[in-house]
Amino acid sequence: MRMWWLSAGLALCCLAQTAVAGTVLVVGDSISAGFGLNTGQGWVNLLQKRLQQEGNATQVVNASISGDTSAGGRARLPALLEAHRPDLVVVELGGNDGLRGQAPDQLQQNLASMIDQARDSGAKVALLGMRLPPNYGERYTTAFANVYTDLAKAKDVPLVPFFLEGVGGVPQLMQADGIHPAQGAQQRLLENAWPVIEPLL
């Protein structure tokens, strides 16, 4: 009997460990790929470190590619879902769509498709929104920002309205190009994303 209880206890322990283990898939562009930073300095790496420090065995897979658009992410996602079978997909795309002046409607369609694909695979979804500088014109920048808020409402997806909040436009937190966050901004990016990611883990 004592051996049975010991075996049962070990089994429950293993189940508890398995319960917190999972996979987070981050699909983004240069902001999440860590463009211009040394390996391991980006906010996605900081997310993995935070989880480890908290004793959470969740694995973070960074599938972000510098220069990627929402169309590129949409095309890449099926293979990523098949390869990693994530429990949570974090989508950080659209900045390059906006910088290229692409239609907001197309951005919304691509992101909506990614949300549906991820959910169909059994994963939860979090959306990290972007905004454009005012020189793109009020009409376009407003339509661009509304893509994220409208989509989050329609799909009931947790949203960070502006992922670069507190970073974009702050010279000391940006690289020389004025587009990509510097190393000193990465912790702030993690803090911006954490409130929507943490409840979904």
C-alpha cells in the first residue's frame, strides 16, 4: 500500500509539472526578432527568462522575421502550428504593412486569418498592436490603429493596443534608425506584453 501511495504521488507530481509546461509561439517582425540587438537581448528572450524564473516550464519559440508582413505571417503560420503545436500564439505583425502603405482592410483580413488558424489548432491568441507616425496622415493612421481594436473586439482577442507604448518616439530607447527599439527598451516591451500573455499561459 505504501508503494502504491508513493507511485500515485509521483504520478500526480508529474501531472502537475506537465500542466504548466507548454509552448508559446511568437510570430512577429523585426520588433520581436530583435533586429540590431545581440542574441538573447530581445523581449522574447526576456519572456523566456521570466517564465523560467517563475518556475514555469513553458517553452517560448520565436518565429519572428525582420521585414515580415501580415501576409508573410499568414503564409508561414500553418507550418509553424504543425511544427510546434503551441498552446498560445502571440501575433506581432502589421508595422511593415503600414510603413509600405498597404490597405488596412488587407491587414485586417490577414490577422483575422491568423487568429482563426491558431484557434482551429487549439491555441489561444494574443495580439500586439502597432501604430504609425503622424506623417502618414490622420486618415490612414486612424484606420490602421482601428484594425487592431476592431479585430480584438470582433474576435474577442486580448490586445495590447500599441506594443511600443512608452518606447516609440523616445530617442534614448530607440536605435539610430528611429524605427527599432534599442536594448534598453526590451524590458519595457515585455512589460507591455505581459498583461495579455500571463493570463493565457
